[in-house]
Amino acid sequence: MRIAFISDIHANLVALEAVLRDIDDKKPDRVIFLGDAATLGPQPHEVLVELRKLGCRSVIGNHDGFILDRGTAPELVSEWYADQLSPDDVDFMHTFEPTIELELDANNRILCYHGSPGSNTDQILPTTPAARLDSFLNGSPGPIFIGGHTHIQMMKQFKGKTIVNAGSVGMPFEFVPFPESSGPRFLPWAEYTLVHWDGRQTGVELRKIPIDLDAVFRSYSQSTMPEALYWWSLWLSD
């Protein structure tokens, strides 16, 4: 079995299309979306159209929650993003799940979430202390845990468990935490993860896919999204 995990698209259709081309080439048995589809980027509606075409199960990210409950949205997630969406887009987002559990066999499961099994705002990083990891996992089934949210691709072993961050399709971060004075910086590729299961062993493949930064720039420049040029300025050239 081969499963593709995509996360944190953030309305970047150019990056999503690059990842979907690679997924089509790898031919996984299924695709799981780990949340944050349609904010902070230039093409929210178009991204949700592509996700619906996949027919995949989806986890609700914190930014998806901002769209569905506008009262919780911070200032940077303006009304513009929600205004771009059709009623079908919103109905689709209401199908997103807090967590998804995938059974591999009687003893092996993959638990999918956005931030952690308990909250889509928790941050699991390579540097997260053991005690905090214990509290985040809190006896959840495993032994494979996979999420997103931090925009930092990662695989680590913890007490016999494998913890994976699928990375960000649309805004891979150079590092976290980033200085408040300058904000994040985006790496010039798209990220997703493949998990392989042969009935005995698990393999994890953290994939980085080249993207056309000129096309990304055009999508920002042709958009009416707030502060489009600011968001474009955060991309690092390759």
C-alpha cells in the first residue's frame, strides 16, 4: 500500500498542480489531505476545486476553521479568502475531519491530524521536548503519526513511534520559529510525503517537487488578494 499525504496548500494552485503531477506518476492507492487549503494565497476557490476532484478524505486545519467560523480568524486571514469560495466549496470544507485513522493491519495504524491528535494548533517540531510530545500523543493509536501545520517537513522516532510532518505544498518554511520582524520565508519548491506499507515494514518518503516560481508570481500579480506583493516577496529564489 502507498499513501500520499498533502498538507498546507494555502491557496497555491501552481504548487498543488506540481504535486498532483508527481502523485499521478507515483500512483498511490489513496491520498489524504491534512488541512489548510484556502488562505494566504491567490487561488482559494481553484485549490478547493482540485481537492474535490481528488475525492480524498481531509483533515480540518486551523485556517480551514478560520474560513468556516469567521469569528475566530486573525487579522491576516481577511474576508477576501472566504469571499472567493462558492457554496459548494464551503459545503466541501464542512466534510473535513478532526483526525483520520487509517488501519494497516490489526497492530498498525496511521493517525492523521493537522497540528497534533488533540488540536490543530499544536506545533510538533524536531525540537519539541519529550514531555510535550507525550502530552500531544497522549496514548493515541499508532505507531505512525502524520500531520502538518508547522510547514517544516520532518520524520523522527519517538519511543518506538514514527512521527512525520508531510511538509507544506504551498508555503514550505525555511525555518520555524521565524523572526516576528521579518516573518516566514518560503522555500522554492512544494512538499508532500509518501508512506509505503508492504504488510511488514513501513517506508516514509519526504518529497520536494520543483515549482515554476514565475507562474507563482503571475498568480499573485493577477490576484486581488490583500497584500499580494508582500506575500510574493517572502519566496526565496532557487
